[in-house]
Amino acid sequence: MQKTIETLADAPLGATLRITAIHNQGAERRRIYDLGLTPGTLVQVESRSPLGDPTAYRVRDALIALRCEQAQQIAVVPVSETTGGTQQ
């Protein structure tokens, strides 16, 4: 049985996802938006640290690192090969 990807923290290495919602509040939400993580944006999971946290994500040609607590607040859906996925 395949694990369902609901948040950025659930995604496996190499996955390409589209952000559907940001659930952070206040200054944390502002930081996420400032990093370019907005609804509709494509994100690719690049690498994890040896202990699993933080994880590096490719967003709009930049590589950023998020802690698991931050990534759990970002709702995503996988981008399938058939729907394509143009970078926003």
C-alpha cells in the first residue's frame, strides 16, 4: 500500500509536488511566502540531512531547507507525468 502524500513533510526524495495551501500563521507564514512557497508553486524534494531533519527542497530554481515542523504545515499534491507541471 502506497503512503498518501498530504504535506511536504510526507514526500519522498525526488518527488515533485504542487503546493495547495499554507497552514502556518504569523511570522512563520510570512517567511514561507518570502521563500517563494506559495499555493500553486512546484517543489521538488532534493535531499535530507543524515538525521532526517532538515530537508532540502528545490523551489523556483533555489534550494531551501525546511524543518519537519515547517514542512508539515504545507499541503501538497503530487504532480503526475500526465498533468505536466510548469514552474510558477
